[in-house]
Amino acid sequence: MCIIHLFWLLTSILNLAVAQKAIGVKLNNPLFYGGAPGTLRAVNDEKIEVEGHWGIFNAGLFARFPLKKHWAVHTELLLKNERAKYTYTLYKQEMIAPYFAYYYLDVPVLLQYETREPAINPNAIRPFVQVGFSPKFLLKANYFSSQLDAEQNVYPYFNKVVFTTQIGGGVLWQTEKLFLLADMRISVNLTPVAGIVRGIDFSNGRSYTITFSGAVGYKLPLVSLQKNLTN
């Protein structure tokens, strides 16, 4: 709940600096979502093979704040699901690969540059690029294995906050009331998701994800900076 309060505090602060904003929902396309946990190592020094994760559905909220001419600030509050699947090479044919599943509240803050100035033709399709950072707050972490009767909670062994850098691009289009956006984004962890968990060392792994998403939002009425300050 504190993270949600921080998100809306950020939107309130930015509201003092801009004339108009848009808020809405964002969904990724599972067919165009993929990622990998990076380099993992077995603590017993046995060779392991690591697999990525694909076809996962994520969703959340976004808020967009135009700045000056081509620039805008884009923030999100997303539920994100990531996985790390591995097998010991020596026993690959004899076992079903176990995996870790970890779930985050992802809060990216991105600076966005639009190639066309909105004031000139606000209804035109505008390509953009964006770059920024994101703290990811751990919500849940589980371990799955065919040798266990049920999933195992490994939340205590994972880092509670992970920092990422993000870069992407896409197109946006707006009407008088609606705001539509489609983007492709790459997110790379700057810090590890965990240390040693169930005999697997995550400390040198820097996971990444690539995702294609769509968003639809509502453009809030124009409010002048002077009116904000006087109220």
C-alpha cells in the first residue's frame, strides 16, 4: 500500500509542473514477452543449463506527464512475473527442470522524447524513445520441483528491492479524451535478485526482459499551473 501512495505522490508533484496529464491501464502481449535470469551457478560446481521465460502476462497502471515540447515523463505501476528455470546437465534426461518464480511490483520512471511536437498536430501518430530506471519491490518468490509435493516459499532468500535500467520506444496517438500507446521495452537488472537459494547462486546474474505492451488512458482536463498554485 505504501508503494501505491508513493506512486500517487509522484503524480501529484508532477502535476504542479505540467499543464496536462493522462492516466490509464497497460497490458503486455504474452506472445511478445521474454526474459532470462542471466548467469546462474550451482554451488556444488556441477554444470547447469539455464532457461529463460516466455509468454507471461503482466499488467498495471501508467501516468504520463507532458513537459516541454518533445519531452514527457512516463511512470508505471506494474505487476511483473519473472522466472529462472534450470537443469543439472548430468541429469537433464532424468528430471523435470525445477524453477524459481518471483513476482514484483515494478515502478519505472522514464524520460520520453517524442519526435513530433504535440502542440503542432496533437492528433498525429508520434513515435518516441524512452529511457529511465525502476525499483522492483518483491511480492512473492516460490520454488517448484517435481521432487516436492508443493511449491516452496523462498521469499526470505530473495532481495526485497531490485533496481533496473530500462530503454525502449514506440508510438502514441491521442484524441480529445483518450490516449493510446504501444511500446517495446528492454529492462536489465542492475542488482541481483538473490544470493544463494536452494543451492543456486544468483549473485552474478543480471536478468533481463523484453516486452511489447499496449496502453489506453484518459486525458485529464487541462489545468493551468497558476490555478494549481492558487488552490
